[in-house]
Amino acid sequence: MAVVIAVPICLLLAVAGLAVYDRAEALGDARTTRAEVGLSLRVQALVHQLQRERGLTNGLLGGEEKFRTPLAATRERVDTALRGMRPERAVEDVIQRSLRRLASFRSAADRATDGTGTADRTATLAFYTTAVDALNAVDPVAETATRADRQLGDGLAGLRELAAAKESVALERGLLNGVFAEGAFQGREYVAFTEARATRVAALARFRQVATAPQRAALKKAFGTEDAQRATAYETQAEGAADGSALNADAGTWWDAMTVLVDDLYAAQQSVGDDVRDRADRLSHDAELDLAAYLVAGTLMAALVAGLAAFASRSLTRPLGALAEAAHEVARHRLPAAVARIQRSPQEHEEFLTPADARDTPEARSLGGTAEIAEVAASLRQVEQTALQLAAQQAGLRRNTTESLANLGRRNQNLVRRQLSLITRLEQQELDPDALAELFELDHLATRMRRNAESLLVLAGQNPPRPTATSADGLEVVQSAVAEVEQYRRVLIATVEPVRVRGHAVADVAHLLAELIENGLNFSPPTEPVEVHGWYDTEDDTYCFAVVDHGIGMSEADKERAGARFRDSGEEALLAAPTRFLGHLVVGRLAHRLGEGAQVHLFDTTGGGLSALLALPGRLLAPAQDSSATPRPARPAVSSLLNGFRAGVARAEARSTQGVSS
């Protein structure tokens, strides 16, 4: 039923949304066009003044001194128009690029007319023309979307074509102004004159194709005045001087006639712009009305849809709410509590699967609703039952695994202890040196076997295997650790400063160091020794053991994973970690058993390899028995290890902090 209602509702809302979006887009286009037409007219006002300044400057460079006064007034109008354009980012960059040298060209023209310098008339004309072309090219109306209204599009096209025609007339005015003042064409001035006329004719032809009847009449009137006819006569005279012959024409009269024509074209341009802006205003107003109507219709439609949805969902919300509440109760409270009880007492897990445990399940409650909801409630109950069964199985598996490890470890430990006692008696009775050496090797193998058995007990979470009440010297602890590794001849005990380790921690520290030493031996070349150092870190009040190898080392990612295994001593880590990393878990559990402050860190060895450092807090250290055990400053080699350790610890803490914050 919900699907049957949802499909037509969604289709109805989609159609309404598309209609509202279309009206909003039309309104945005209309408003944008209106704003851009206003900006275009301001750009053309600036262009109009620049065209006038171009013509007066060209005539002044040709020798007509009477243009000096109107040129000064025109420059002021240009500067005023430029200041008015500054907030417009659409044209500000173009102004900066095209008119940044305006002051220098003005100064050069003034010096040339004063006789204190020179100025190239052609280059000056080209500068102004380039600036005008750049402003016309960036006209924002050229990018306005006009797909919604043909009349608006024709008005914008006519505005652009009229701007191009006006620029051609103004360029011709400025060009011939200098030619008439000079008395003849020079260089490529005649070619530029003919090109300007051809551009004007083409632009006016395109304008007539899109212009309205009143706009064409205004254009015809602009070209039918006496000044326009007088300008045409001057053009005809200029056409006959293509060979460079002298021209006897009054530049001032030509300028006045062409200025009237340019002003008339500018007025026609403003009239077209006003028509376009009025059309954009009308379109904007119509779009606002349409958008308001569509919004009202959309609101009514949304209200109708909301009513239908509320009516349709009322029969579903109550049973679904009850089902959701029951699911939350199971997921957040009942199931976690049952799993926790199973894990604490796995041998009694059957009590959590009895029928009494199911009296408050969603299936047994009266939820109401359709048959589908009842099926979901039954499925939820089945999920709960399956989860409880899996939890019970997992708890039993963990218990069996731990008990198996502990049983195997205790058996091996008892056998190895008896074997070591027998080997010791044989060593005491043997007099043959060769046989005694073999007994020593056998004793060493048995010692390693004892460490493996103790590792099983450590993984199983049993008590320390070799408790002792007497403290031991740090060097003795290191020697005990070395005796429990296979390649003990490669271990170099470098510098171990005197220290006393408390009795309850001796076995764990020796076992932990043995694991680190054996790891260094396994991952370094057989010709390279593994060094063991020990020193006081007076700054942190700790004693540090460092195991340094020069082997293959570890990547940063591997070191981070190893550090995580050192820190995680729970049962989940034992079951999830690959078997080749069980040594890391043994190290982590031993460090955890030593208590707060005991830390194991890994960092790179200078020149290649890996260094492992065990830091023991002061509470694990016994008072020194004589003055020789007084802490001494670290030697240079030990100092470098200490600095590396501190840097490694700082990096590890930074990574940990970053992980928490992210």
C-alpha cells in the first residue's frame, strides 16, 4: 500500500519541483539580463568618451591646436567614467590591462604638441582602438542567456551590432581627423580607413536584420542629417586620395560633423538598451508572478501529500514504533547483558537460552499491525537466539583454548624442570670436558624449552612461573635472558649500568628481554651481533634496557601494529593475531603484568636495523646494595640511544593523539 501511494506522490512532487525550478531559473535570467544591460550601457558610456578622446588626440597630433581645449574636457569625462567602473569586477581587470598606459600616451601626446617630445600618431590610435575593442569584447551582455525570449535576444544582438557600427564610425572619425589635420594619408592609414568603413557597413546590415521598425527608423534618421551628409562628402574626398595626394579639408568641420553622427548613434544605442532593459523588466515581473503562483500551488500540493502520507502511515507507525522499541531493547540492553553473562560464566550458558528468557521478546508481545511486521518480530527473535548461541560457543572455545594452553604449559614446565634437575646432577658428576660441553648444550636447550612453556602460561594468563623474593642485579637479569635464546654467542652485552631489580619482577623482565633478543637475532644477518645496553634515565626516573640489532628493520606501519600488540594484552588480541606474532603478545602481556610505567617501544637503529627498548619504573627497582650501584651519567653511545628512544616515544604519542582526535 505504501508503494502504491508513494509512486504517484513522488511523481507529482517531481513535476511540481521541476516547474518551480524552471520559473525560478527564468526569474534569475531576467534579473541577470536587466543588471547586465545596465552595466553594458555604462561600459558603452566609457567607450563613447574614449572614442572622443581618441579622435581629438589624433587630430591634435596631426597639427590642429584648436582640439587642445575640448581634449582636456574629454579626458576629465573619461576619468570620471573610469572611476564609476571601478566596483564592477567584470570589467575592472580589462581596464587594468588595456588602459594602464593611458597616462603615458596622454603625456607623450602633450609633449609632442608642445615641441618637447615626439609621439607616433599610428601607435596612439592603435592604443585607443585596442582599449575600445577590449571593452566591447568584455561586454557582459554578450554572455547573457536569452533562450527564454526571442525578442530579448534580438534586442541584445542589435545592441552589440550597433556598438560595433558606432566604434567603426568613431574610429573613422579619429583616423581622418589626423589625416585631414596632416593633409594626406601616411603609411597604412588609407587601408585602415577602408577597413573601418567596411566594418561599419557589415555591422549596420546585421543590425537591420534584428532591429525593430522604430529602431531602424532611428538609425535612418541618424544617417540622414545634414551633418551626416557633410561627413559623407568628406569621406568621398578622402577616397580619392588613396595615392597619397594632398587633402584640402578642414579637420574641425569634419570633426564636428562626425561627432554629431557618433552622438546620434550613441543615442540610438541608448534607446535600444532602454528597450532591452524594459523587456527584461517585463520578463522579470512576469517570472515573479509565475513563480509566486507555482509556489502557492506547490505548497498546497505539499500539504495534500503530507495529509495523504500521514493518513497512509498511521496504520503502520504504531506497530513499527513498538517493534523498533523492542529491537532497541534487545540490541542495547538484553543481548549485550546476556552475552556478557555468557562470557563470564560460559559453563552456565544454557540458562540464557531457556524459554523463560523469551517471555519478553518482540514475538511474544502484542505489536499489532500487518503480518509482515509479525514476521519481522519473529526474525528479530531468531537473530537474538542465534547471537546467544554464537556467544556461548565462542565463550566455550575461548575457555577451552585458554585451559589447553595453560595445561600444556604446566605439563611442559614440569617436565622441563625435572629435565633441568637431571641435567644439573649429570653436570656435577661428569668429569670429561667434551661430555660436559654437550651437557651444557643440552642444558641450554632445556632452558629454551622452559621459556616456551612459560610463554604458553603467559598467553593463558597464569601467574608468574618463577617467583622469587630476592632482587637480582641488572647484568644477571640480562645474562639470564641471553641464556634462554638459541644463538646466544651472537649477543653482545655492551654496557649495563648497575641496578637491582626487585624479586617479583626478575623472571618477567628476563623473559621479556629474551623475547626481544631472540627477535633481533632472527631478523639480523648471522654475522652481525645483537647488542644489549642498560642505563639509568634520571630525567624520567626509569631504568632502560635496549636491544639493538642491525638487521632488516621494520616499516612505520609494521612498527605501529607491533606497538598496538604490545599495548593490547586482552584475550581478543590472542585469538585475532597471526601465530607469527605471538611473541609480540607475550611481550605485551609481560609488560602489562609488570604494571603501570613499564613500557616497550620500537624505533629505528642508526645505520639500519631495529632497536627495542624496555623502560622499568622506579617502583620495580630495589635499593642499591653498595656504592657501585649508584647511577652514573650515560656514556656517549648510551646517550645517543636515549635520545633516539625519547624521539621515538614522542612520535608514538603524537600518532596516538592524532588517531584519537581524528
